[in-house]
Amino acid sequence: MDWSFITSQLPLTNSALIFFMVLTIILFAPIILDRLHIPHIIGLIFSGMVIGPHGFNLLEYDASFEIFGNVGLLYLMFLVGLEMSISDFNKNKKRGISYGIITFLIPLLSGLVVSHYIFGLNWVASALLSTIYASHTLISFPIVTRYGVAKSRSVSIAIAGTVIAVIVALTTMAVIIGIAEGGVGALYWIKFAAGVIIYGAAIIYIYPRLTRWFFKKYNDNVSQFIFILSLVFAAAYLAQLVGLVGIIGAFFAGIILTRYIPAVSPLMNRLEFVGNALFIPYFLIGVGMMINLRGFTSWHSIWVALLMTAVAIISKWLAAYIMQKIFRLNSSEGRMLFGLSSAKAAATLAVVLIGYEMQLFDASILNGAILMILISCTISALFTERAAKEIALSSMSEEESPQTEKLPQKILVSVSNPMTADLLVNMAMVMKNPKVKQPLYFLNVVNEARHDNPASAKISNNLLTHASKIAAAADIQVETITRFSMNVASGIVHTMKEKGISELLIGIHHKANIADSFFGSTTEAILKGTNKTVLIAKSIIPTNTLTRIIVYIPEKAEYETGFGTWVSRIANMATQLGCKTIFYGHRDTLGQIKGRLIRKKQNIRAEYHIMDKWNDILILTGVVLEDDLFIIVSARQASVSYSPNLDKLPSFLSKYFANNNLVILYPEQFGEVGDVTYFSDPLSISVHQNHAYINRIKKYLTSLFKSSRAGKLQ
């Protein structure tokens, strides 16, 4: 067979064929490597070696791979920033800063000694080469997200340490290059410091306001996706302008924007999908294409490469080991630190190429960096995979321990109004515990008298389909239910019983006329017909643009059966939205809330303010802002935490919070539920009206008794 014709057609130049080959690698590499129990990242890098110009020369490392590779690296750091919440960073700030210093200094000093005294480089060249050992790339971070341990303590420490180490290392590198070229002076440092300060202040001030405005104005998921990516790459470019590197800008943008991108949302799902399916694999394949093992033509080059690799790996391992011992981390967390901080990537090769072009390094150093990239990426993936698996299993065993409270978590969303369907579905998604695999239940009740009307069935089907698409875009399982009933309330209550629903989320009632009550007869009938948790919601702005969650709790709310459920739901919302949560209530109740959050390890940014008297709730009229979510924990009559003051709630909310985002929450309680009355039933009486009537009789009899007693005394 004549191979000359085939080789003459290489590397491939047809764009469709090139893209087909890359996608084939992205598709089959994980499938094959799963069978061999090898991390996917290693397979993508090795695939790049095989098909690249230094392998079979199937593909050329051209401008397209360079662009997609750079985009992939920026995208990777952006996703890292999204996974890191401000509360996690603050909680591990001391450890993160400590690890950043340790993982920078130990490799830097080790590399400095080896480069000068063993390789014989001058001090400037030795310092430049040492910055390669000190910095690293979170190339194995996709493994962490795949195992769902991105919020773990060791990962937060590794991310914080990475940012510090990379910033210091790359700044040091820029200074060293400037010294070698003779261009570093006082003016350089003044310009650099001023640029970084202005850049940071601009991103912190402009990005949140711009994002909140855009999300309020445009609900289209595609537009939001493009908007977020535009901000990310703008931040990366501006970072380069002020003397930083693009990956720091992308990471910074991720941290700022994570507030507006809930972890369980269609937008987050799209961002992760595009990155993990295309850009990041492109970057990894590109890293493999740059590796040239043919450069090792002598024992000297092999010796230099092995020594460079040993310094890079051992120094990073030593830094992780010291960190583990100082802060008493377990072995899995120590392995995670080492796994995430040991990989070198394209940035390493770029620095070596700069030194090579400046004639600070020879070809043996360049080849050594190539082998170091290959081995460090392999070791990083292996250690990260093992540590992530151990941490995931450990967290699962904690959740499944006998002490863990196991409650059914089935959330039913009543979808009846196209104007509020999106807001209710989004609120349900952020309320739901992402670790619970139960689906969300969407219900639409159709009047049984109209079941023969095709229009009613079509409207119901369209509503449920629309709600399902929103949840499906966030990768959440759903179950849609269309129910025919003579009464909406009875249809909802009976569905809750049949499906074993633990919580119901409904929209707030719109008053039809002056005589209509605040809650409406349907909501009142639901509250009477079920003792499960009921949330009545009104949201004026998109859920992901909320800035704070403010919660008012009545006295003795901790004694209700559903106390733990609603505390967990609010904590889930605060975690997903990155909001600060402010609790107002009795001292004892606040203590129980704080204790439960600590026991359940639901680490949220929370404040606690004592409010013992009902009249003090008027203070909140000056506290709750238009971008806040105001949650009022109410109570059914005859429940432990019920107070007659709660009957004033409808008029209070109508008067002071008509234009705010509200959730009125009725916790689950023990006891027999009443029969659901029909709207058309002339004997049906409003629960609140009934209680108010009894109170009026009580007051009248009391005043009558007092006046009679006073007359006798006279």
C-alpha cells in the first residue's frame, strides 16, 4: 500500500474533518478510559500528543487550537470562580492565604537552588525558571465538579491558594523579565499598582450592578448566557491591560458573578455544559499537541527533564503535606491539595519559551518543561480523582448516618398563571436540596366542568410544558400532573396526599375586589385542608437578582413539626443565591435556628436580630428593600406558635409590603386537617374571618364582665 499519498494529505486542513476528529476524541476518550479507571483528563492530553504535530501529525497546532486553548483555560478559571462562594472563601481565608504562601515559597526556593547550583544558570534565569515551579493550573478541577465536592474545605483552600500563588508567581515573572530587559523601575510599580486597584474597583462596582440590571430587563436564557461570557472575556482582557494575566481576570469575574448564577439553574447548566463539552477539552488536547517527546535526544536532556519534574512534583507535595499537618487536615484533603496544585500547563511552556527566546534557557530546559507538563498533569489527575472519590464517599456516609434526619423532600409547585410560572419554578429550584434526587412536581388543576373544553386542556398542557423546560434546562427531573377537579383547593390537597408531597409552593392570590380577602378562598382552603408546609410566594424581580433574604419568625416557631424543613429550605436558597440571610425573632428561636444550621453544616452568611414583640415588626418596613426577599413564617390556628397577632398579617403586608418580594410560609404541623370547602359552597367560611369573629365575641364578653363587676363594687 502506498502510504505516501496519505501522509501527503497530512496534517488535515478540512475544517469539518478537523472538528469531527476533535469531537470524536472528546466523545470516546472518556468512554474508553472509564473502562481502564484512568481520569479523562489524561486521555485528552495523550490524545493531543498522538494526533499533534509531534505525533502522527494528523492535526496542526494552528491558530484555531491556540484560540480555543486560551479560551478553554479562561473558561476553566471562570468555572473555578463560579464554584467558590464568598462565604466559603471567608471561612477558609486564613488557610487559603497560608497555603498560597507555602505552595509558592517552597517550590520557588527549591527551584532557585536546583537551577543555580545544579543546572548552572545565573540568578536571573534561575529565578525565572523557579516561577514555573511555584505556579500551577487547576487542570484537574473538572474531576472535582464531576464528583460534586467543589464546595469541600480542601477544594476551597486549594482554590484560594492557587489564586495567591499564581498572582505572586506571575507578577514575579513579569518583574524578572523586566529586570532582564532593563525596564523595571519605580514608575513601573506605580503604574502596575494603580492599574490593579482601578481594575479591581471597576469590576467590583460595575459588574454586579450591570448584571442585576440586565437580568431584570432580559429573561431570555440565550441572551443571559452571551452576556455572562462577554463579561468574563472582557474581565480577562482588562486584566492583561493592567499587567495581570487573563486567567486571574476570568477567575475574578467568576467570583463576582456567582451571586447571580445559582448552582441549580438553566444558566449554570449551560455554562458548565459548553465549558466541559467543548472549550476545556479543546484546551487539554492543545496541551497534549505541544508536548514533543522526540526532543529527548541525549541523556543530559533526559536528566534535566527528570530533575525538573522531580523538583516540581516533590516541592508541591511537600507544601501540601506541611499544610495538612499545620491545619490538621485528613489524608484525603491533603491529597486533594496536592492533586489540584501539582499540574503545569500551557502557561508553563509559554514562560519557558520566553526564557528560551531571551537566551536565558537552552533546549534541554525547554524539553524538560514539556516532560514536566506531561507527568505533572498525569499525577494531578490521578491524585485528584482518588481524593475526590474519598471525600465524596465520606460526605455520603455522614449524610446517611443514623443521626441524620431523613424527611421526604417532595416539592409540589402549583402552576396556574403564565405570568408567575417562571418565578415559581425558579424559586422551587433554589429551595430544593440538590443532593436529593426526588423530582419537582408541577401541578395544574383544570375545572372539571371544563374538561371537555380543548382550550382549557391546551392551556394546562402549555403551562406544564413551559415549567418542565425551565427545570429540565437545569438538569432537574420533573413530574407533571394535570388534575380535573370541581375545586382548585381540593385538587391540590388530594394530589399532595396521593404523591406524598412534603411542601407546596403556590403563587399569592390577586384580589379581585375590595370584598376579597388577602389570601383568597382557595389558599385558605388549602391551609385548612393540609398540615404540610405551604409557601405562598410573590416575586417581582428574578430570583437570581435578590440581594438579601430577610426572615421574620414568630415566638415558639421552633416547636413546630416543620421547623427543620423550612430552616433547611431557606438555607438552600441562601446557598444557591449567595445571599446574606437576616433572621428576626425571639432569642430562643434564633438560638435554635443557629444551632440547626451548625449541626447540618449549612454554612450561610447569616445575621440574627432579636425581635420579641409583634409591634417591632414595623421596624422591618425600613429594612426590607426592593431587591430583598421578605419571608414571614406564619402559623395555622391552634398550632404551637400561633398568635392572634398573625391575623393582622394580611393587612400589614398589603399596607407596607405591596411592592416587595414576599413568601408567607406556613410550617408543617401535627394534628387532624379539616375538610376542604368548595368555593361554590355557601357554607364555606374564611378561616381568618371565623377566628376574628370569635375574638370579637371574646372581647365583648370580657368588657361586659368587667362593667358588671364594676357596678357590683359600687
